[in-house]
Amino acid sequence: MSIGEPKSGTRRKPRIALMGEFSAGKSTLSNLLMGQRPLPEKVTATRLSPVWISFGARAPYRVDVDGTTETVEIEQLEGITDAQTRYIRLFLEADILEVCDLIDFPGISDPNMSSAVWERMLPEVDAVIWCTHATQAWRQSEAAVWNDMPQAVRENSTLLITRFDKLTNEKDRGRVLKRVTRETAGQFGGTFPVSLLQAIQAGDDYDKWDASGAGPFTTHLIDMIEKLTALTARTELPLYNVDSLSDVPQPVAATVSPRRVQRTPDSARPKRERTRLETPEDLPTSIADPILRSS
């Protein structure tokens, strides 16, 4: 049973952690996935304890390391002491949160934050989307942290080589992708080079969306969530707590199929006037609109 928030009698959603080193693009990824900023503009996620985000409209609260909870004001989150805070709980009405929870981790390399702040949240994780900056991709410090991840988490996790547009020629791009793929062989369920900012700026231009790398990543993400949903329907125990998927109980009877996350076919995509988003300060287009939909 999860030590965080057991939900007796209900099927829990997969919990996907957003992880990586400082300034690897986790905040931009979070904005892209949800189509909105989960935090006020003046609040910096990198200074916070892990932020666990679920679907809904409930008031935010913090959970102390001893399990006690208290309601918090979202505008005052940066005043919360990370040493005594296990995680901060937020609720948003974003499409992707109807099929999974997202847990936004602080940067693993932040010298001003103890590693205990994020390490104690790992037992709640089913899978990870790991962001690594293209210009210094897959550093030794990243590999060291990932080496301790159980195989059950690795199989369902994704590596994003972010800010891939910062590599200005095909030779450098090919070299980085080849090296990272070699060094992480067998450690992730998929590896994708991507420019998250370009994906946000693409708006409804699907050619630019695919060119940013978001298209292939989205297709993989859909498959990953579907696989995780089938697994979490069989156990309340987050996958970080099992050594391999063979430890997850097999279904003993037919169950009601969970919501599916599907890719909207081209013919069904809404024909809207596209508004190009020029800067990261602009409200991002959600990865769930219209690429993802639940039915």
C-alpha cells in the first residue's frame, strides 16, 4: 500500500514523476503536459519539495514528513520549509490529470537542497519522465541516480533529451543521440530528442509539433499511460516498491476497462485558427489538446 495517500475502494491512477537536473526543462514539460502553469508565475518549482498534482479543484495542502497535513495558500508556497515537507499537493482540471497524476520533482543537482527532499518521495512513483539537457546530456550524476531505480520503474519510464534545438547541426545531434542511446541502453522504455519550447510555440501547426519531437514522444506517452493503467489496476503499491513487473499480481478476474488515452486521428482534429505562442511566458498549448483525449 502506498504510504502517501491510499484510496480504499478506488482504482488509483498511475503516478508519473518529472525528474532531471536543474534547468533541464521540467517546468516547461509540466506546462506542456497540462496546458497551463500549475504554479503562480512568481513561484519557482525548483525551490519546492516535490509537487504532487492530481485532477480536481480542491484547495492545495502540504504533507509533513510525519504525515500530518495542513492547507496552504498557493501564492505562499515558496515560504514552505522543504526540510519538513514531504510533498505539496495541488489539484488542477487538466485533461492529462484525468488519466494519471504528475509529481514534479526538484532538480536532483541543486546544491542548496538536500537529496533527502526528493529521495523520500520516490516510493510513490510508478514511472519517470527524465529530462536531460542536450548540450550536457546524461551526466554522470544523472546516471548515478538512475542506477538505483528498480527495473519495474525503468521499463515504464521515458528519457527526454531536451533543448535539442540548441544543437545547431545534424552531426552534433546525431553524435549526442547515439551516445545517450548507447549509455542508457535497456534503462528506459523510450528515448526521445525534443524541443519543448518549440512544441509549445507550434500551437495547432502539427508539422511543427512533430518536428519539435513532441509527436513521437506523445505517441509513446499514450502507450506508457495505457500500460501503467493496466498495472496500477492490479496493485495499490507504487512500482518503485517492486523489483520487477513479475512481482505485480496477475489479474484474477475480468475488470472494467480503465479510461483509455487515445490519439485523435487527423480527420478528427478540430480545425481552429492557430495562435502561435512566441515566448515561454505565453500560455502553452496542452499536450492533451488535441493530441490526447480520454473516452
